[in-house]
Amino acid sequence: MLPASPSSRRDFAASSLAPWLLCLGLFGVYTGSKVQIQSDSLWSIPSAASILHEGNADLDEYAPSFTPATDYARTAYGGRTYYEYPPGVMVSALPFLALAEAVFSLGRPLLEHLGAPGARALAWLELFQSTGKVDLGAFHRTEQLIASTYVCAAAALLLIVLRRHVSSRAALVTVLLFGLGTTAYSTASRVLWQHGPGLLAIAWVMLLLARPTQVPRTAFLAGLAVSLAYVCRPTHSLTVLVVTAFFVLRFRRLLLAYFAGAALVAVPFCGYNLHVYGAPLSPYFRNTLDIVGSRFLMALAANLVSPSRGLLIYSPFLVLAGVGFVQRWRRGALAPYEKAFALIVLLHWVAISAFPIWWAGHSVGPRFFTDVLPYLVFFLAFPVQLALDAPRQHRVLSSVLVVTAVFSILVHWRASITFDVHMWNSFPVNVDSAPERVWDWKDPQLLRAVPARFRSNPR
């Protein structure tokens, strides 16, 4: 690639400022989008507050807040109540919450004279330090800020990874598609789901694996990264298995360093589970999969092409990720770590389709595919480069990319600024009671992204 003039966009994409400005731009979009629906994340901030203030993760100090409306995402073990979802989520919030609490506490005298902004900061501090009956819904903005930070950081790491394989401009366009045209935007950045911190861990795994060589330091960090991904979300066990096999087959001399990095997270994780649940893994990490059931093949198809959960319906430009993989495979250009990335995506597709709640509950589009988006956009980058470098020679490719990109960005933008898309999960029938609704082409969730006044049959 020839050097470009200092003012060119190509130079900007290759600059050290690009990842930072990318983060800033995405963060502005994410935090400016109003949809913040708490469900799985409801008790994440109080659990983190309990760790900071009481040195434990139980929620007993919030007992007056235990109502039917807040029953979701908490469970009782050994006479105490805990956040039901992976501990990696609440731990991922700790540095942000500790910093905010310290800054607001030290700056209290100044905040009292800053008008409305100061009053909001002091109100947040009082809420965060409260126990008993607490308005959990008031934490939605806090969750969004933390989740958005993790997704933006994942995008920045992906940009660094992709710039090593394609032109800087192609890398930037690809990451923008990841950040704005997928569930990274409409799901992972909305509130503190498991997906946001998990995306950052996976981007870190990719950064480490896509190196020309491995040394003890990088092996140690790889073990640390895969274990961090796993404690955020159990489906990342597939990344653990494949990456571990990658090191066993190619870098056996580095296994000690790799497992040392993993143990740094695995030991306290298992210790916590033994203390709370009496087993190395919590019940949430021990869900069974069914690949022989009658609905498995239907779920496989639904997760790809159904009108309300299909990956290729909500982010159709990801079809080109498959094109990129096939092109590299035919040319014999696939590096071993690229084969690992593709295998993880395939296994993930099987796993989420074999999961009992394969439709991902109350969510937007293909939420379960969110966790492997970094692997998919890696292969997407190669067709993107072809379309950008020679649009006239690849007119069909370029046209498909533009049309599908615009469509995807609009859909995920609408899902992030209007609650209509989310209401599909409950009306006219709860999708958890009738998961076959994901195949209803007369009332697809996708259509709820269209403003009601433009729909022929608005709901």
C-alpha cells in the first residue's frame, strides 16, 4: 500500500489516533441512544456495590427491594441471595464504580455548587451507597455507560487486529459495521449484559492469537483473556476449548505459561462458586444442550435466517464474512488461528441452537450471536477491502455491501432508540410462551423498527 497524503482518510485510519477517535465516536452514538432495558443486568450494579462496601457478593442488604418485579436475575443459595448471572459481569463494573464513587465523594463540596449536573452526581452517589429499598431501575444509565465503554474498547482492539491483515481504511469500515450494524450496538451497548465485557475479552484473544509468533508473555495473556471471557459468559467455553487446543497442537512448550494465565482467573472463580454454590461451577454454567431434539434443525435455521432472530436478516452484510472465509480457504491463505476463529463460530452456532431457550428470550434479533461477532468481522474485512480498493471491478460486491450495510445500521439504530422493537417480545404474545413467533413473517420483530405511522398494520 503506497503512502498517502497527510490529509487522506487512509492516513487517518492508519494513525494512532484512529482507535481513540473510533471509541469516542461510537461512545457518543451508544450513550445518545435512549433504549436501556434492564433484565439480566438488573442486579449487576447492586452486586458490585455489595463487593465494594461489604466485601461479599450477596444481596441480603437489599432485602426490602426483593419484590416480584425484581425477582428476575437473583436466586437464593445457602440462605443468602445472589445475582444469578456470571460473576464476571459484576466484577467488570467494579473499576468504574469505585472510581465514580471516589471522585464524587472527594468532590462533594464542589458538586454542591455545580447546579443540576452536581445534583445528579450527588443523587447517584446516594443511590449507589444506599441499601434496603433501592430503585434498581435508576441504575440503567450507569449500566449503559459501562457497557458502552466495553464495546467501544472491543471495537478499538478489533481495529488494531484488522489493520495487520487488510488496509487501514478497510479495517476502519469493517469495525464501523461491527459497531453500528450488529447487536454490538442494539444489545451489548444498551445495559450491562454479559455480552459487552465478553466482546472485549474476545477481541483481546484475537489480538494475541493473530501474532506471527508466540512467547511465554503472550501465552500467559492468552490464557488470562480466554478465562476472562468464560467468567463473563459460559458460551465462551468454546473459545476456551479451541484456543487451548490451538496451544496444545502448536505451542506445547508454552502451555505452562498459558495455564498460569488462565489460573489467575479460574482459581478465584471456582473458589467463589464453591463458597456460594458448593460446586466449581454455578448452575448457570451447567445448562444442558440438546442436539438430537426435534427442534434443533429448526433452531439452527432460525438463528441464521428467521425474521425475528436471524443473523443474516438483521446484519445481512455478514454473508460476506462467509465469502471472505471461502476465498481465503480456496487460496490456501488461512492461518491456523483463522481456522480456530471459524471453528469457534461454527461450534457456537450449534451450541446456541441446542440451548433450551434458543430464541434468546426477550431480546433484539440474533442476540446469541453477539459473542462471536469479532470472529465474523475478521473474515468480513477481506471482502470489504476488495470493495473499497476496486469498486468498479467488484460492482456486485460493492453494491451488496453498501445496501446491506445501510439496512443493518438503520435497523440496529432504530432498535436502540425506540422501544417498539423490544415490545415485539411481549405483544401480542410473549415469545417465551410461543417461540415459533420468530418465524412469523407477517409480524416480524424486524418490522417494528419501521416507525408505526409507516406500517400498514401498526402494533
